[in-house]
Amino acid sequence: MMGAQRRAVLIAGPTASGKSALALERAQASGGIIVNADSMQVYDTLRIVTARPGAAEEALAEHRLYGVVPAGQRFSTGQWVRAVAAVLADGAPERELIFVGGTGLYFDALTKGFADVPEIPEQVVLEVKQEIQALDEAGRRALLAREDPGTAHRLKVADPQRVLRALAVKRATGRTLSSFQSDQQPGLLAEWDIERLVLWPDRDVLRARIARRFETMFSSGAVQEVEALLAQRLDPALPAMKAIGVPEIAGWLDGTLTRQEAVERAIIATQQYAKRQRTWFRNRMGDWPRRTL
């Protein structure tokens, strides 16, 4: 006799939309396990800056994959997928898993599958970026067609970012991006009973929440976190070093920005990020039920 189908709840949404609070409410009601699906909340050091659940929230329900990666490391989507696979393997089958976050690629990996492309060295990316910098759209397409015809054929527009990605993959691995994508495995939750949800607050409400949240962060420990991060003297190109709030607070600490300028820039950067997230969810998760909190 086959066991009951395992259950997962997927809660996506832009930053500051109330995802973590909803996930905690659900976990307390069901006894479920909350699993991080946010690419910045995997890093340590930056609990406040990345709005990770605090100790009080973690005491109320089991949380997984939060703050588990040193800020001095890169953590790819492929690594996240492997970490989630380990969570699936050791979780109690009767407990639902509640995935919550704002990283669209992570939800794609759960529901549609993921092409596990190796991490590309920064030097390769920089070399390709310099090579295509002076090329127009036709030039980029011609170069890509020589090295990865499959990707070149698939792209409607050979925009710099997509061409850069495809060429860097080919140069670093010897394989085309399209070949990795053709090997894509099924979504991790392909056999699960899945409940999907995208939080979709009113834009003005979200803007106000973002402004309030960063003001609170600035005065409740975010500055000390950035000081601790800077003390590690990490490569500025690392994801943790580019987390929204880090460059802005660093600018205030070194005197190049006033406190007000740092706060305003961080709020604007967060609003721009939320806009990009909403665009992704609209285009890639258009069939997911929406909820306004």
C-alpha cells in the first residue's frame, strides 16, 4: 500500500509583503516546517538586514535553511536545490513543508525543475562582459550563434545579460547553456500535493511597509551587522556584500552618505527590487492564486 502524498505550501511574494508572518501562522496551525526560499536569507551575519526570522519566531516553529551559509561564500541555486533535497529526505512525512521567500528561481526549481549549471568563475564573467561591451544586438547574436546556436535561436532579443550568461557558461564549462537546460530534472515537488500562493499587496501599501521596515532596521541592529560584515574584509562582488542595505549603510559608516541619504537609497533600492519580483511573479506565476494581506 502506497503512503499518503506529502504536502507542501509555497508562499511567494515581494519583499515586505508579509510572507514570513503568514508562513509562521500556517506552521503553528499545522505543525509544519518552514523552509527558506530567499537567496539572501541563507547567509549568516545579516539577520536584520535581510529580514530573516528572529529567535522569537524560530522558537515558535521549526525553520530550515536560514543563516546557514557563511557570508564569505557564494550559494548558487543548484546548491539550494541540493540543500532542499536533503530537507525532503530527512523530514517527517506527515509534516507539511512551508516554503516561503521571494526568489522566483527557487520556486521554479520546486515546481518546474532546474538546470544545474556550475558556478561560473568571476574572471570568466568579466572577460566575456568586456568582449561584448562594444557589440550591438546583431553582433552579440552572431557571437552567441557561433558558440551556442541553441540559445541564440531561442532568444528573441540577444540582450547583453542573457548573452553574457550563455557565453560565460560555454567558456567556463565547455558545454552550452542549452545543453544544461535540456538535462533539466523534474521539479523537486513533482510528486507532492502542492498549495501555491503569491502575496500581492497594493503598491502604495507595499511602499509604505518598505519605508517603515528599513527605518526600523537602521535603528535596531542593521548598522552593527554591516560593521561585522565589513570587518571580515570580503570580496565586494560576493552576494552578501551586495545585499540591499549593505552598500548604503557602508556609505554612511565611511562618511560618503548621510544617514538620511543611506536610508532613502536603501528604500529606493528595495522598492525597485520589489518591482522586479512582482514582474517575475506576474510572468512566471500568473496562474498562482493571489492574496492581499
